[in-house]
Amino acid sequence: MATVPASAKVVVIGAGIVGNSLVHHLARLGWRDIVQLDKGPLPNPGGSTGHASNFIFTVDHSREITDLTLDSVKQYQEMGVFTQSGGFELARTEERMEELRRRMSSARAWGIEAELVSPDFVKEKVPFIETDQFIGAFWTPGVGVVDSLRAGTIMRERAMELDALTVVANVEVTGLDVEGGRIRRVRTDGGDIETEYVVIACGVWSPKIGDMAGVSIPLTPAVHQMISVGPCPQLAEREGEISFPIVRDMDTFCYERQHGADMEVGSYAHRAILHEPEEIPTIEQSKLSPTEMPFTSDDFDPQLEQAYELMPELLGAEGAEMRYAINGLLSLTCDGWPILGESEVQGLWTAAAVWIKEGPGVGRAVAEWMVNGHSEIDVSHSDIARFHPHQKRREHTRLRTTESFIKTYGIIHPAEQYESDRDQRLAPMHESQKKLGAVFFETGGWERPFWYESNAALLDQYGDAVMPREHEWDSRWWSPIINAEHLRMREAAGVIDLSAFEIFDIAGPGALAAVQMTCVAQCDVPVGKVVYTPVLDAAGGFRSDLTVMRLGEDHFRVVTGAAHGPADRQWFARHVPDGTTLTSRTDDVVTIGLWGPRARDILAGLTSDDVTDGGFGFLTCREIQVKGTAVLASRISYVGELGWELYVAADDAAGVWDTLLESGAAHGAVPVGIGVYGTTGRIEKGYRAFGYELDAERSIVEAGMQRPKVKAADFVGRDAYLAQRARLDSGEAPASVLCTLVVDDHTSASGVKRYMLGGEPILRRDGGTLTDGHGHHPYVTTAGSAPSLGKHLLLAYLPPEEAVIGNDLAVSYMEELYPVTVGSVDATPLLDPANERLR
Amino acid sequence: MSTLVCVKRVVDSSSEVVLTEDGQAVDGRYAGFTMSAHEECAVELAVRIGAATVMTLGDADAVEQLRAALAVGCEAATHVVADAQAFGPADVAREVAAIVRDGGHDLVLLGNDAADTGDFQVGIRLSYELGWPVVNGATLVSVDDGVVTAEVDGPDGHETYRVPLPAVVTVLEGGVAPRYPSVPGRMKAKKVPIEERQPSAAPAGPARVRLLLPPPAPSTVQVLGKGPEAAAAVVDLFEQLGVLAR
């Protein structure tokens, strides 16, 4: 066995599916001197990979997870360890059938073969199933099982064949040395390793290892119960590991997966059983393996009955016994996403909270990210840099996963809110908002009013113009008050709490260079200018879009969204040279938006500063006095209206908020929620949002955001961006074009009008498939009411030949087609295309 | 004919044994709880003999072991609700005897010894208490026409005992393979009512000072050398072992 080397380029901690995939891809991409450690023996060191049920269902509502899964399947297939079995997801209720129809939308959007089928269809392929237990099923023929341990061995061997890898098993990491903000050394019980990079890929143990470097890896080991029943004669008579499709009994949160002569029954229906990484037994202490904890049968008994109801002849077969039962540990996170990427310690990377179905895809993505600075599949939702401080607490992870565990097979509305551990970050005007009947949604721990019940009276005023939704699903986590607030803002004005904005100041002699290098737009502008800019990765994909204010020659303020704020801050911090500082202002500066045709009148009544168009131009900022309080006002808008973002010291914010509401009331202004700011206001203007329209797989050209000129100064992604523009100039069509589509008719077969919520596939009028230049199928990136237009709008990237105004297409929603028409292409807004309202 | 089989909730000791801080018990945090392998065989034999009732003395958690026995075919269960740590072997024997007298059982099967404390006491004391014959360390037990046949593999060879009912037999693992529960068995076990009893008398206690772990066994690994230089030593060893011809 290999001994611990004294030095390495990179040390990968963990030899589960993730670590194994990672060393393979790092080696394939040219890295050498890779050392892989595990405290357990090979090929099964005792982590979650070793007891995984190893099946892969390919359709997920998230594109990121689906792409990682499909990439993983390809890799497993190439290694010869994938066995296709097909898989059913059963519905016992009509509510679940509706969810399966929504799953069909995702399958179509991501281009995965799937079909809704009858119980008899299921029975034909799974003869031992009782058809009276369910009403329908979602059939994915491409579902299969893998040998994840064998895959791991193959991938390690491939890296070793390249002379790139030294694997040392049975060695425990005892410390991580960080010096000057960089990882320097891994300490083990077999000796220390000097290294440039470390990747923590040790699943349920990752938090414990992260703590050694002061890095929070907020996941929790959680129990997933599984039993194995056999030998079942119906299974034993067929050769091989699997010859019947896998069944996910969605409404009982169980699955039944054949494994040779046995049927494995797994459950996500029991109470959340969480453990601490430090409490996981050692290999010696554990009966089976450290992550196969003693089975607690009481927790499983209800599922046993439900499984038996579904397959009585099989599970009750003569001689079939429960011969294996575990409380298997797996990793859960507070938001359900993996934890990938570089931590705040330079060179210290993570790849954890990953399922078997995503393992190889994650390995490839993280390896590409480490080697090239970006990955082909956008994994920004999984970026470890996303976590806000409150999310790094173990208590938060514990509370959120306790709440979400039961939702593993749940029906989750796209806007569904967590109930636990709320009220982490409250705006200074929170009390006022509560009195106004604010309905709070959470972003990055901030409680943000989505609408105000105090505006309910507006519903009568606007009548059907608020576009009420009669279907419960379409109107869940939604209110027509949002649209009423929208109309009032466009008619008079709205006051919007934007406290959640992530704000940081970059100051010092290197400040200009830092923002120039990170931002696409020209930031070498006069002091007092406001710049809206994309931020790219080296491949020209979006990392973010945000605004930069030049507050002084050597002082810039960056303002970005709460959800992606911490990742943006980390990205900028990596480009700030010594002697220049990056300071978070999120908690001490509060942003209040004031927009609408009366915004200027309202502000003029509160200040003696010149706020006329001549005196306070668009895309400028400066300090003004609002009723004696110093406020940094910035004339910009994300809702397409005249107005300002007002940056107020946190201590003054409640006062300014009250002042704006009181003085605004005389002009018809009302408090307006994020429902308008985040959706209706922007969608009418075709404004894009990071994480929806903008991600690392789309370019400025596709998003229609290119400006006439490219600044001379260098910036990350410049070469790629120039190449995209050159291709466009040479007449080559972009791979896709962002368009705004108008839904022409909402009437479903039942007569109920339906309203899409996002994620749905865009098809030809006759239901035919569209494919863009990436080989992807178009889907709705944002859906929302456009009350000022009286229409429901959809944003989607279309193949360029389809991106023609007036083009008749369709959107599939809950397995029905609705006619849509392309309303605009590129950046052109449907509302106020000349942007006169901004003046 | 009615059989009583006695089980005890113990820590699964098939992995490293960890003691609680006070040294009074084995810590089951990691390994979980079970009944001993001897008792699993006793349950299997009791089920084969038929009309088996399972009993235990322990806290509320010990119901798990009763349900496990019910799931593999025991038909009734009796739970003496008590802190097992406070009961010595004589106390336990007295409680089992009380159940036997009330329940009219005529055969009692026990494990040869408890997996956690290893006292080897209860069976003998129970037979004394009841005035019944006892066979110790049987691997196979059957009943025919009022006669118990118990097979014992002793150091001096194989012994077969025939004793008339009523009788006590302590079971050593190895004669039968205990079955795993079936799904219907487990579901049925969940629905069987468990008779709860209070101890018939205050326990005298185990008189145990504390448990101690034996010192770790010395490593038997001998490093023969490293790299190609080790080859000669390996060949020597293989020859000694007879794997290679000299």
C-alpha cells in the first residue's frame, strides 16, 4: 500500500463516488501529483456510497441537477456499470397526478423520454404490483442502476494509469493548515502533505474536515431507512441484478428496487433522523459500516405496510425475509443543493452533499472548475459561496433539513417557503411592514414583503385587471394584490423594501482595476455614475449581473441580489489586490426603492436637492437630504419606472420608510412588494434575472445584452465575449435568443384558466419539439403577470429561427398546450419600448 | 404444551464494544440493540416447537426485542417492565418463574448466557426455583410426547439428553439458523398485544462493581519487509505454510 507523500498538487479527501470521479477528471484534464486519501479501506471505505441503492431517476425540476444527472449517466454507461431498468413514479392521488404532469413538463424541457401511463401499463412491466393502489404513473424508460463502487475503482485506476494519482487508504486526516488565507498542508495520521489544493469530498464527514480549516460545510448526516426482502421467487427466476423497473411510490415516500433475488424498500417517510458528523462511529465501532447505522424498525413499520399493500405477493412470498435493514446515512443541506466549489480559504475546495446520480457529473464539473475556472454545466446553485452567515450554523441546517426531509418525494410548489428558522434578517422597517399586513418570503435569510394585505382595497379598484387566478396551484404562494400593487406603481408610485440587497464597497488604489477586471461594462466613469453590468466567467458565461456606483476616484459600491450576493462578494474579493479593501455594507446600508410616475414629485417634496431630470440624470447617484437624513440616491430602475434606489444608514431606514409612505400617500403611492419588483415589473420590461435568464451557459449575445462597444480594458471573459460578437458580426446566428412570449389563451380543457409559473417547455403550435443551437429545448425561464399589458408573459431562449416577433408557438402546462406568440426578441421590452417612463 | 422463551435486550456486540461512562453497561449508541445470538436460536427452536411465548425483563425499549421475536413466529409476549440493570440473575430467575407459574408453561428456553454480562446464571437458578430439570448449552431442542430431546456438543463429544416435561433448556448458538422476519410477520407482530407485568418483588441487584474491557489483543501482524526485498521472506513463509512446495 502507498504511503502518504510529503507533497502534492492537490489532495482529494474521500474515496466515495465524488472523490473518485474528481481524481479521474482532474487527471484527464492534465493535473498530476494528485493524492487521494480515505480513512477507510478500498473499494468501500464505509461512506454513503457503499450502501447507496444506486438507482438513477433522471428527471428533476432543476435543470442543474438534471444536467449533472444526465452527464453522470453518460459516464456510468461509458464505464459499463449502468444497467437500464426503466422506472415508474406512482400517483395514488389526483394531486400527485398533477405533479406528474408537471414532471412531464420538466422531462420535455430537459429533453428526457418520459410518458404518463396507466396502472395496467405498470402491471405489464411489474407483474407483482397491485393496480388498485394507484391511479397512474410517470414512466421514464432511461432509469437505471449503477455499480458505484466499481465505477469508483475504474476512475481511480484511470487516473493511476496516467501516473497522476497516488491513493492512500486507511489514513485519517487530522488537520488542515491555512496560512495567509490559503490552504498549505494536510495533516494525517500517516504524515503531513504540503499541497496547493485540497478538496473535501468526504460526504457526511465533510463538516468535521471543513472545521479543521475554519470553513463551514453546512450539511447534516441524515438517516434514510432501507430494508432488503428476499429471496423473492418472482425475482429469483430472472438472471442479473435487475430486470424489473424501479418503482417510486411517491405518495408513501417509498421506493421498491429489485436487487437480484431481493426487493429493496427504501423510505423517506419517517421522521427526520439527524446525526452530527462527530458522532458517526468509527469503522471499528460500527457493526456494518460507519454510515450503516442500526435500523430503528418502529420508524419503518408504517412504510412496510404501504409497501406490502402495493406488492403483497412479492413481499409476502414464502421464504422472503427482511435480511438486511439499515438506517443509512446520507448528506442533506439547508436548501437541498450540493455544496461545491472553492471555500473562502483559497485552494480549499468542497464537493459534498452529492447523490450517486450526480456523482460523476459533479466530479467533472468541479474538476473543470478547478482547472479552467468554470465548468461546462452551470453549478452556481451549488456554489459553497452561496451561504449567508446564518446558513453556516449547524442549527440552521438541522432545522431546515428536519423540515425538508419529508419533502424528498413531496410535491413542492416552486414558490414554496420554509417555515423553520425564519426571521433571521429583518429590515429596520419590519414592524411597519407587519402592520401593513406584509406577506413575507425569504431570500438569503431576509424577510421580504412579497405583497401587503393593506393593499387589498386596490383589488376592487382594478377589478379584473389584477388578473385573478382561479386554480389553486397557480395561485398558491401568490396574490392578485401583487398585480394591484403593480398597477398602482405604474399609475402613481410604489415604495419597495430592498434591504436584502448585498452591498459591498471596494476602496483603495486598486479599486478601479478590480471592478474593471470583474465587470464587462466600462467602470472607469466619472464619480457619481451608476453602471449596470454583466459579470462573466472566463468562458463568457454569466457569473452575475449587478450595478456598480462610482462613489469616489478610488471608491466603488457594488450592489447585487441577496440570493447570489455572497458568491458575488467572494468573486470580487478574489480580484481585489493587497492594499485595497472590500467591505460588506449589507447590514448597515438599507435600500428603499421609490418608483412610478409620481416618484419625482414625492422625492421633491422631501428634499431641497435638485431631483429634476436635468439636475439628477438617469444612471447617476449622489447624496441628498431627505427630511434632514443623508441618503445616497441612485437613479436606476428594475421595474421600468422613473425613480431612485435610496441607500440609507440602517439606523435611519425606518424613519425614511415612514416618511416616504406618508408623503407618498398624498400622491397615491403605496408600499409595493417583491412580487412586483422581482417578477411583474421586470417581465414587462424584459429585464433579465441571474439564475433565471442569466447563467453560465448563456452568453451576453444570447441574452441580447451586447452594447455597441466593448471597453478596451481587460476583464474576465473578454476574449470569449469578443469571439461571440465576432461570430454574430460574421452573420452566424447565436445558439439561442432570449424572447418574451405572450400567452394568447389560458383556457384549459376543463374550462379553468391556467397560468404558467416557469420551467415549462416551449413547443411548436402542434406540440412539436424545438431545439436550439446548444441542443437544448426551450423552456420558460420566468413566467409572470404583466398587468399593464393585461397579459401573462413568458421569457424563454428560442432557437434563432424561431425568435421572430409574431411567431406562433405553444407552451405545455400540466400536459395541455396553450398558444403563445413571440412578443419581442432580444432586449426590447413589451412595455414602453422607448423607455420614456424612465425619464 | 406451551413454551416460554426468554430474551434480553443487549447491545449488538459484533463490533468493537464500547462501555458507558459508569462502566455498568455496554454503550449501544453505534451498534444498536439486539438479542444475543444464543437467544435468537432459542427463539427459532421455540417457534419450531410451537405455541411459543416470548418474555423479557427490561425498560420500554425492550419491546423492540419482543416484537422481533413475534415477527419470526412467537405468538404471545410478556414484558416485565423494569430496569434490567438493577436485576441480578437470581432476580431475573424469580421473575421468569413467576411468569411460568402464572402462564402454565411447561418448557422454558433461554440463551446459554447473556451477551452483555455473561453471567451463565439464569437457567440454572430458574430450574432450581421451579424444581425442574435443566439442560445447559443445547444446540438443538425438540419435544415429542412429553419428552424434551436436547442435543449438546461438549468437549468430550456429542451428548443427547432426554428429559420429561416440564423442563428448562439453555440454548447455545449453532444448531439452527435463526430466521429473519418476513414482511407479513413483522406486520403481524406489530399488532400482537404485549402483556405488561410489574416485577413480583424488589430486586436484590446484580452485585456488579463494574464492567471492564479486556486489554486489546496484541497485534498478530508481522511485517516481513517492504518492496522487492520482502520477496524472499514471503516465499519462506509460503513454504512454511505449505502453500508452496519446498
